[in-house]
Amino acid sequence: FASYIPEQGSPEYTLCKFLDLYSKSNYGKMASMLTGLKQVSVGKMAGTIRSWLKDIKCNRFKITSISDKAAAVSEICVAIFVQVNGTDKQISINARLLYQVDNVSCKPLVRGELGGEWFILDSVLCEIFNKAFCDFAS
């Protein structure tokens, strides 16, 4: 991870792990950390992640804010330093994480309740893609 290492089991830890996997292009493990998949296999989702993010290299990242919205919801703002088509760029994204039983059933649990873990809403992929390419669209 970056210089800041969050507490294991926290939503920040999950997001840092996800972004660390992104920096290593480990799309399969990234896919297993997402929720909102709507019956899509991890393998198929890994392919989708690869197709969207392969040209957006994550060099490093920094958490800029954390907001706990509910007992099972946390929003984390992250600055991601990426390289897109050979150009370095800093993007800011808001990742929403849910504490739930698994990444498919979407059954929320109260933070810290046994049997749960943090999952990242799959919309984070769209946000990374859109923000990375927004200045290059013209």
C-alpha cells in the first residue's frame, strides 16, 4: 500500500488493497472485491475491468477523506495518480463500500458484525475510466 496503512478489516483497508491490486494489474482479485455484479462471474468481470483499465496505469494513490454514511456504508475519496496514453494525471474518485455477507446477495450487515466484509460498488470502475479520459476526449 501507500505510506498510510489502514486498520485491517476497515473499509479503507479494503479500498487500499483494491487499488494496490489495480497498480499490479491483478484484475481477477479486483473483480472479487466488487459488489453490484448482478450474476456476472468473477472471470467475466475481470475481463471487463481489464478492457476498461488496461490503458490507465495506477502509479500510486492517497486517501483524502473518509465518510461513514451508515452502519454498513462508507464513502472514501481517493486521489489516484495514473498514466493515460503516456501522460501523467491525478484523478479524484469517490468509492462507496458496503459491509455485507457477500458480493452477490447484497445483504447488508452492521459494521463489525460477524460474517461480513467490505465490498466496493462496481461503479468505481466507471468513475476511474471517465475521470482518466475526460481531458483526452476532444
